[in-house]
Amino acid sequence: MSKDKKSIGQPILGQIYKLIPKNAIKGLTDKYQSDKYYKNLKFNTHLISPLYGVLIPR
């Protein structure tokens, strides 16, 4: 089975996400209460979505 060329940025995205300290994300989420009224999109997902859009070649 051949690899899909469209998923080329996913390993890079994972590496960048690992560089962001989890306690910094948790601290900002608690400080600004960004997840207080969320329905489907938590802060972590909202943080990763723009990175995915920028890093994935079209």
C-alpha cells in the first residue's frame, strides 16, 4: 500500500505540538476560561487547526 502524499505534514505537526508545554496550555485555558462555554471545539483543537492549515502543503 502506498503512502498518502496529503498526510506529509502530520509528523511535523506532532513534533511542533510536542514542543508546546502542556502546563502553558492548561494555564492559559484556566486563566482566560477559554473552555468554559465550549460545545465541540476545545482550546487544544483550536490551537492545532491553524498550524495544520499553515503547514500542510496544498
